[in-house]
Amino acid sequence: MRIEGLVLTISFSYLALLFIIAAWGDRRAEQRRSLVNSPTIYALSIAVYCTAWTFYGSVGRAATTGLSYLLIYLGPTLAMLCGWMLIRKMIRIARAQRITSIADFISARYGKSGALGALVAAIAIVAIMPYIALQLKAITVSYGILTEYPRQTPPALSLTGFWNDKAFWVALVLAVFIILFGTRHLDASERHEGMVTAIAFESLVKLFAFVAVGVFATFVLYQGPADLFATAAQLLPEAAHHFGLEQIPGGALGWFGTLILAMLAFITLPRQFQVLVVENVNEEHLKRACWLFPFYLLLINLFVIPIALAGMLGGSTTGEPDNYVLTLPLSAGLNGLPMLVFIGGLSAATSMMIVETIALSTMVSNQLVMPLLLRWRALQLDQRRDLSGWLLGIRRVAIVFILILGYLYHALIGEAYSLVTIGLVSFAAAAQFAPALLLGLYWRGASRTGAACGMIAGILVWAWTLLIPGFALSGWLDTGFIEQGPFGIETLRPYALFGLEGWDIYTHALFWTMLVNIGLLVGISLFARPGHLEQTQAALFTNALKPEAEQAPIWQGQASRRELFGLLVRYLGQSSTTRLLGTERPDDETPATPQMIAAAEQGLTGALGSATARILINSVVRGEALDMSSILSILDTTSQTLEYNRRLEQKSTELARIGEELRSANERLRELDRLKDEFVAMVSHELRTPLTSIRAFAEILRDSDDLDREQQTHFLAIIVRESERLSRLIEEILDLARLESGRMTLHPEHCDLQELLSRALEAVTHLFQERGISHELKLTASPCPVIADPDRLQQVLINLLDNASKFADENEGQVLATVAPYKRGFRVTVEDNGSGIVEQEREKVFEKFHQIEQARSLEEKGGSHQRPRGTGLGLPISRGIVNQLGGRLWIDRSERLGGACLVLELPRAPEETTDVD
Amino acid sequence: MRKRAESRLLALTILALLLFSPPLLLLFDRPLGLGFSALPVAIYLIWALVILISALILEGRHED
């Protein structure tokens, strides 16, 4: 009894230490010097995954089924490797929507469905209760071994002697602990900092205890691993073959199935959701946790095989494989180490029970009890003024209820089940949340009906393939149906459903449950028509990591401030309501702002879960309380895409336009190139014609001496005329070149347009007479002062008159030249009575090459017996000069004579200098 | 933490899944000495290596 007293003193002192640590953590949090704001504490708190099942069961599993124990830790390692993407997304969603449990998470994803939340909560309780019982059993068994060694018969469990069972008292202490540190705040989304600190501490204790046993077994009992393995190979030759793949139940397939099962369960176990998501302080902490937690798992598994081997070598002194961790140091006659191991096991068990109970009690109160109570009219809860006390009360009762249920389970059926079986059966049940959770995170189309049907079917198949046969094997039922199938139907044998034989029971169950679960979820979702809220929630969940998923609360619907305030006070109490809404109790009926309604819903969600909060908010908000924020965020994404499309379209039209421009420019360049070639040919031709005649007449003059004087003079005159023509041509070409390159220099001065026109007419008079063309000049009364280079302008006027004479009617040619003021300048028009120029051709006339072509074509038509009508460079040169003088030159139809009308417009010279010249 | 690190983590997860799954795992299941299989040693080594690589990716240059 002395040792019993010592063990009790030490273990309850340890529990007392947990209270102190938790209280310290909470104190620090209140002082704003949070302890848990550290990635290392976060990673250690995740190690709540390692329960008593890890602590005692790993070695047991290693000794019986070889390496399969590793799968339980490799799965979470894989999950944490992609945790930065997956778990960060969950954390962000949970923070934005104030989600407090996995039931709430799934319910919120599928349109804040209360029924779905209740379903998840119910499944979680059924699945996890045995797991809690397992922890209590580990405490009872380890206590029994520690105090009674070397007697190793497990203590008889029965309800009648529960006050002798230390596990009962531990459960009681834990209930007090959880109520103290787990329900301090009404808002379950607020972190339980003290509790997390205590959990992290417990993680260190269990790691230290386990490594201590490992070091003891390897280096104290034996001289290092080499000695241990050599001894094992010598004494237990069959143990050497124990750690291959063929030892795994189900072989390679069983290995893979259990790996996936552990990976899914790690994410979906309620306590893991609690520490990973709800208790996370800062999502950056994930960065360290994603590798530190797997490292923790590696460390705690490092000595499993050595301990297992040493235990197997111990024979009868070490007894059951599940107890090796404790019996190994006991068999060596130590006192301190077994105590440490017991404390390590106790810490593994208590940490799991603490977190799991908090997670489950939140689910029970928010998803099951509160929605029921609110609907239960007889209670008339909706008329009570203050319900915040109720909420905390319900949660505390739930905690006690869960622990008592766990204890009952442990006391009544604990003896029948082995540790390992319970753990993996729980995993398989928790894994039923995985399709709804993971598909819901990445597939927008996953629907509420699909998720519900998938989970219900999955859990039914789970019950048939794992739970019920487990009960049967525990001796509760007749085991006949396992071998022969129910009512002799062989295809329904629980361990070989539809004849699928040769698999281990967990992989078999995982395959069938996932098949129906995922199959129904996907299949029904493809045909479901989700409601508005469900669609917006789906969009918010799937887009959670995208930056545009920020929520701006915009509510459609109205509520008065007084009503909203009243609602919050009833559920959250006066002080937190004032903090949430930022005002003292308002008595006016002014409408609440959208932000206030959104804050109110978030506050209620934290305390009651999203589904209940939605119902309560809808009870005071009139009109459609649709989550406009989410709709807007979806619209935002869509409109961004549309905007992108629009811009792309704009760009492509622009590109098409530029391409079109380039093509037309190219065509024009080709045309110009062709015209240039023609121009060069024409110019050469033009130059050659006078040159040929000059040369011909010069040769005649040189070779024939008998020419008479008159003939000589005639020939010389021709030579002179052709030379003049040649030089005029060259002059024109030069002018054109100067104009085009912008090197033509003009000498502008004041001059009178009328005078220039009369002089130009005089210059061409004899030409007109020669061609038999009558001409007329119309002048104005006043002078027409312009600023121009007189020589060049005269050249232009002469050119216009010359052109007119060329294109006038051949028989009775008429040319009319007028000058008149027009607006702010003067207009000179030169009209003829020729055939005129069609409108499309008018601008082309000013293209230097075009004119030549036209001239030639006219020539080819034989329309003129004369020499070519000029070089065709006159008009382009004229327009160039006029443009440089600031005027315009174009062609119109002659009103009076019916032919072409060339119009020249020049601005009037400035006033003060009009008298000059 | 940019997209590059995320894709590396994803690739590492898939690699680890492949290495921890039967077809590749069977390659390590051969006698090491004293009649023991090399499998446990191989798994622990791969495990440690995967953790090391993920720590390098997560804590490396992206520390902020």
C-alpha cells in the first residue's frame, strides 16, 4: 500500500501541476504576453495526436504485427507535408467564419445546415467515445501493473467498484480541469491558451518518458543497438523476420490502406481539428509545425523496435506486449523509471481526453442540444432574458456527460476490446468526414444532400464492417454472421463484403466506406440544385486562399438596434455584447448597420455554431438575410474574369486594326514603288526624247556641209528649244526633290495676288494664242495682299494657267481666271471648258507619279497630236509650294465652263503691312 | 511563401507517398544482416530525409 500511496500522490501532483501550468498560461494571455504565440508550442500541441495508444500500443503493435505501427505516424507526416496548403486553408476559413469544431465546419460549408452539423456531431460521439474509454483503460491497466507488479492480471473492471478504479478519479479531476480551462469563455472560437500550454507540456513529458525507456532498453539493458539485435537474432530467430512487409496484416494492400486511413483520420479527428485549426494563433506557425510535428513523431517512434525486441526477450517477466514499456523497467527492478513511464502514459491519456472532450462538448452543445432546446417551445427559451449562463451550463454538463459516458464504456466493455482495435475503428469512423471536408474545400459543386447521404452511408457501412463484428468478437453477439453472413447471405459477410476476401479488415472497411461515401457525395452533388446560401458558402470555402475572398459584410434586411442588442445580450451577456457592437444598450428603433448585423452573426456563431446563429439572426432581421458579402465576392471574381476578357478582346481588336493598317500601308508602299519605277522610266523617256533630237540635229549639222543657212538656223533653233525643255525638266525634277526632302527654301515677302496673276497671264498669253484658246481674267477692286515668294507663286500660277490651256476644249478652248477675297484670305480659281476630272481622280492628280500615268494614257489614246502635255510634275510641285506658303490647292468642278476648276487659297497678309508693296 | 515553395511541398508529399507505398517499399524489404530486414532502417531514413527537406523548404529563404 505504501507504493500505491506514493503513485497516487505523484500522479495527482502531476495533475495539479497541469492546473498550475494552465492557470499560468491563462494569466499570461490575460496580460497580453501569450505563451502559445509560438510555432513550437503549436507544434507540440498537435502532438496530442500521440495518445496512450501511441505510448503503450505502438510497442504492442510492433511486437505483434511488425512495422504496421509506423503507418499511424507516416499518414500524419504526409498530411502535414501538404499542411501549408490544406490546413492553412481550413484555418483561414475557420477564422473568417468563427468556426469552432469540425461539425460546425462541415455544416457551414454546406450552407450552414443544422442537420448536417448534428449528423457530424452524432457520428463523432459514437466514433470517439470508445477512444476516450481506451485512454481510461490505459490508465487503469498501467496503474494496476505499476502497483501490483509482478502480478500482471489486469484489474477486473466493474461498475460496482468504481471508487476503487483510479481512472474514475482521474476522469473526475479532468472534468474539473476541462470545465475550468475549457469553458472560461462563452465564445468557443476564442483560444484556450492555458489548456494549450498544458497540452504542449504534456507532449514534452510523454516524449521524454518514452525516449527514457528506449535509452534504458537499448543502452542499459543491452550494450547498444548492435548488441540488442544480435541477442534477439540469437535467442529469437523468428523475431528477425518480424519486421518485413509480409508481417503487415493484409500485406502490401493493407499497408497502403492503413497509411491512407491514418492520413485522413489525422485531419478529421475532432481533437486534431481543435488543436490544428481552432487553437491556431497565427497561420504562419504552420510553417514550423509542418516539419516539427513529423519530427516529433519520428523521435517518439525511434525506440519502438528496440523496446519491442527487449520486451520479447524478457519473456514472462515482461508479459503482454501492450505493457512492455512499463514492465521492462519494472522487471529490471527499477523504481523511478516505471514511475516516469506511468506519468508519461498518464500525460498522453489526459491530454487526449482534455482536447477531445472540449471538442466534443462544443459539438454537443452547439450542434445537438442548443438547436433542440431552441425548437422546444415548451421551454419557452425565446422568452428568457439571459441565455448566456445556459450556454455555458450546457457545455459543462456536456463535458461531465462525455467523461462519464467514456468511463461507463470503459467499465462495461473495456475488457473485451484490445487497445489497437479501438483506435483504428475510431480512425475509420472519423475518416468518414474526409470526403465532405476535403472535397468541400476544393470542389464547389459538392452539395449538402450529397455530403449527408455519403456520410450516412459511409457510417452505416463502417458499423457493419468494423463496429458490429468487433462487438461480436468481444462476445456480445453470436459470431456466426461473421463467417456465414447474416441470415446465411454469404455476400454480406462483414469482413468479406460481396466476396472481397484476403484484405485486412481496416483496408476492407476503408475501401467500402469510401466507395459509398465518395460515390454518393459526388453522384448526388452532380444532380443537386444547391440553394443560394449553400452556393455562396461553397464559393467562400473553395476560394478561401485567394486574396479576393475577403468578406465585406453587406446585409440585405433590416433589424432595429434594440432588437439586435437584445438578442445578443440574451445569448452572450451584457459585456461581450457591448464589446461586439461597440455601443451601450440602445433604446431607439434605428436600424442596425450591416456591419453590426454581421458582427452579431459572427459573435453568435462563435458561441452557438453557424447554423443556430443563422436561425437566430433570421429571427430578428426582417427581409432576406442573404449573405450578400459572399455573393458580392463571387460576383467580384466573375467580374474580374469578365474584365480580363474584355481587355483581351480590346487588345485583339487593336492588333487586328494595326494589322489592317500595316497591310494597307504595305499596299500603298507597293503602289508607290510601282509608280516610282514608272516615274523613273518616264523621266528617262522624257529626258531621252529631247536628247535624241538634239543629238540628231547636231549630227546633221556636223556631217552635212551643204546645208543652207536657213536650214542651219532652223536646226539650231530646234536644238536650243529642246535644250531649254531639257533643262526645264531637270529643274522641275530638282524642285520636286527639294520639296519632298523639305530643302526647298522660299523667300516670303508681301506681294499682291492680283498683280501676280495678271503677270502670269501675260506670260502665257502667246501660248494661249498659239493654241487658239480664249481667256478671261476677273479681278477684284481692292488689292489682295498675301505673304509669298513671288517667283515661286508666279511659277505656280503659270503652271495652273498652262495646265488649263492644255486641258481646255481642243477646238474652242476657254479659260477663266478669277481672284476674289474669301473669308480670311483670297481665292484664285482657274477654270477650263475641257472634259473635267471625275471626283475620284481629283486627289490623285496631285500625286506626282499619277499625273504622268494619266498623261501617258491620254497620249496613248491619241487624244493629242501635240508633244506630251508636260512632265506631270507641275501640280505636285505647285501644291507643295502652296502648302509651304500656308495655303491650299485643290480641284473642283467648274460651274461656269463645265471643265476642271483649280482652286488656290492663300491667307491674307497681316494688317499693318498691307501697304507695303 | 510563394507558389514555388507550395509546388515543391506538394511534389515532396507525392514523393513521400510513393516512397512509403508498396511498389517502391518492397525494394527495401531485403535482409540487412542477422536476418533482419532493411525495411525499418529504410523507412526511418526516408522519413528523416523528407522531414529535413520539408524543413529546408518551409524555413529556408522564405522566413519572414
